[in-house]
Amino acid sequence: MPYYLLTGAVLVAVVPGARPLESLWWQLAAYAVAVPLAVPTAFFPLVRPLEATAARSLCGLPASAELAPGPATSWDARSRTAVWYGLHLALGGLVSAVTLALPPAAALLVALPFADGSYARGLGWPALFDGARALAPAAGVLLLAALVAAAAGAGALLARCAPALLGPTPADRLAAAEERAARLASRDRLARELHDSVGHALSAVTLQASAARKVLDADPEFARQALAAIEETTRGAVGELDSVLGLLREGEEAAAGGGRPAPAPTLADLDGLLARTRAAGVSVHLTAAGPLDRLPPVVSREAYRIVQEGLSNVLRHAGRVPVHLLITEHTDGEDELEIVMENPVSGAARWRRAGGGRGLRGIAERAALLRGSCAWGPDCDRWRLTVRLPLGTAR
């Protein structure tokens, strides 16, 4: 209406004899000029979600119709929205006009046979229905039917065009796919963290509790040590669980200005992990070439989880066997951190572990995230896990 009224005022001022308020043809001319003038409004980004909401609410779209939920950011999306907006205004303006005009006309036609017709003389209706005024009510009903058909037809046309013009563009679909991929990657990361941290603690606690139960009467002192180790292991697991769950709260706390979650453990915390593993009855011999507290934080965190999962595999599949852990930082040529873990393994355990499980797949995923490599498998009577993590990309 603002564009229509503005166009009518301009026509009166510019075109001699223009009568937009009196002549139907001048009204149509003003309408035909006003619609193209209003279309550029649709290039504002927020017009698309508003029009999508209107289309879904008013056009009876099926639930399967996919409309873009967000603002139009690309020119392709804005152009499609502009086409829809022009179609919406053109059809909506016509339907609105006839909705205002036809019902009163239909009421007058229905009353024509029962009145003197003086009220309709200016319209020429008495002469039109001269001798057949009984047909005037039928004409009024036809006008109402035509109005309903016009509204239904306009709605059906808009509903058919809405998915194509207001639906997501290829760029929108790509952004949605990237968002889904990011959510899945976040879920996978959380699953790996929970599997490695909590899984290791449960494996260690299971062995410690089993040992304490077997010697509870024969060696109470050892049982007390095992229970103390269980307490320490579970306390550490609760701390790591809080750190892992902090990954879920990171975004919310950052948005709310809250505190940061507890930092994830790194290779600088390796002594505590080895102590808890040794308390479960597994002898771990560590050989580290160089300090472990100077590594890049990203590599150090992932390396800690890899060592933790490797020890968890030993606890679950090999039991109380000696483990040799070698951590080496290579600086000749391509900088990388190498982790080698070996332990004796029986034939049954070798076949049981040869296919790999979730833990080994998690190790491979962690290495791949840092563009590293990993390999595992039996070597004679030993099981060997080898992981190489490049340091250059993390510095």
C-alpha cells in the first residue's frame, strides 16, 4: 500500500488527467507500477525468513516442503526471494482488492430483486437485469464463488512456487552440511574422550578390585592398598570426566561469560597415569627421550590419550603383563613425536585383538586429526602399537 499510494500521487502530479482514486484503469496502472518498485525490498536479508514463515503459515504447504530458515546472504538467494516477493505482492494485491470489492457487490446483487434498485442505478445493474432480476442473486453467488476460486488459485500457485523460490540454495545446503559435520565431529571427539578416560579407569578399577577380593583374607594389607588405588583411580576419573564434559559446556560458558572447564591432561601428567596403571598390577617401563612438558599442547593432549588407550587395551586384553613404553621426539628432518608401546601377548589374546576395536580406531582417528600415522599388530610373541604425530603443524 505505501508504494501504491506513492505511485498514485506521482501519477496525479505528473500525468494530466490521471485519476487513480476514481478510475479502475488508472488504479490498475498505479498497481502495475507499484509492484516492481516494491520488489527491491526483498533484497534485505531478513525478508526471506519472514516470507518463508508467511508461506508456511498461509499457503498450506506440506510438512515435507523445505524452506530456508535463515536470512538470504547470497545474491542467488536474494534474487529468488525477490521473484517470490513480486509474485506474492502481485497476487496478494489482486486478491485483496477483489476481497474488498466483490462481497459488497454480491450482497447488492442478492438484494436487487427485493428492492427498487435505486441504490444500483449508478452501476447500471437494473438495466442489466431488466426483466430478469431473479438472476441477480445467482450472479452474486457466482461472484463469491469466483472470489473463493481466485484466492484458492493464488494460494495454490504460491504454494507450488515457495519451495523453489524460498527453499535453500546450494550454498545454504553446503553450510548446513558443514554444520552437521561439525556437530558429528564434536560428538565423535566427546565419544573418544569418554572412551579413553573413563574406559581406562574402569579397566584399572576392575583389576584392582579383583585382586583385592582374591587376597582379602590372606593379605589384608595388599587389599587395603588396592582399595586405596581404586579410590585414587576413581577420583582421577571423576576429574577427567569433568574435563571431558567441559567440552560440552565450552560454548555455553563462553557465551555466558562463565569459567573455563578444567584443562585436559597432557604428557606432563603421564606419571599419574602410569602410577594408577601400576597400581592395577601392570608393570610399565617408560623410556622418554627428552622432556615431555615442552611439546605443543595439542600434540601433548592427544599423545596422552593415545598412551592412556594403549594401556587400557593392555588391561582389558592382556592382563597383568609388563609394558614397555617408548616416547621419542625426533628433530632430524621432519619433526615428529613417536610413541611405541609393546607388551607380551598370548595367542588367544592376539587373535582377539587382531581386528582392532573402538579404542584402536579412536587412536587412528586421533593420529589422523594431527596428520599423523599409526600401526598396530602382533610381532612374534609381542603386541606393538606405533604412533607418529608431526610436531610442525602444531607449533
